[in-house]
Amino acid sequence: AVADEAFVQRWLKVCWQRAGDGNCGECPKCQMTLSNFAAVGRLESVAPIFDAPLSAELVRTFGSVHVAPENLLDIAERMPPGALRDAWASLAAANPAVRR
């Protein structure tokens, strides 16, 4: 429902790396947000407000970057089968705080 709101499509700001308006698209917070929208089939609604696309290769680089353990497992379980699901699942598996 959120992805269909014009206000969200224009003003969604989740990035902690980029000052001001917009989202870098490359940091863990941006990739997590893009992944959440992809998991519910609404990526195309918000992709234009991120400077970089959703990327399994980029997600794999987040090894030691803090992403809340419950978010790692949730994203991994909701993503459709494929490279992105595998990338998030690898991060979840490598994180000892993730409870299965």
C-alpha cells in the first residue's frame, strides 16, 4: 500500500549515508528498503528515488555492516528464489545473532 502513494514515491528518505534529499541506493539501509519493496512486488514504484539499483552483488558486500538480525532473516525468507534471496540468506547465516 505504501509503494502506491505518490507522496512516498516522491519523498521516501531512508538513506543514512546521503545528506539531503534522495537515497544513495548503495548502503545497507537503501538495499534493505529496495529488497523489502521487491519482496512484495513493488520495486518499480520506488526504484526511481534510489541512485543505484537493487543488487545481490552489493548485498553480499555487507558482511560486517550492521543490519538488525531479525531484518536479515525476514528479508531472506520473503525474497523470491534467486540471487538476492541467496545474498540475504548468506548474511543471515553468517550472523550469529540471527535466530532461526
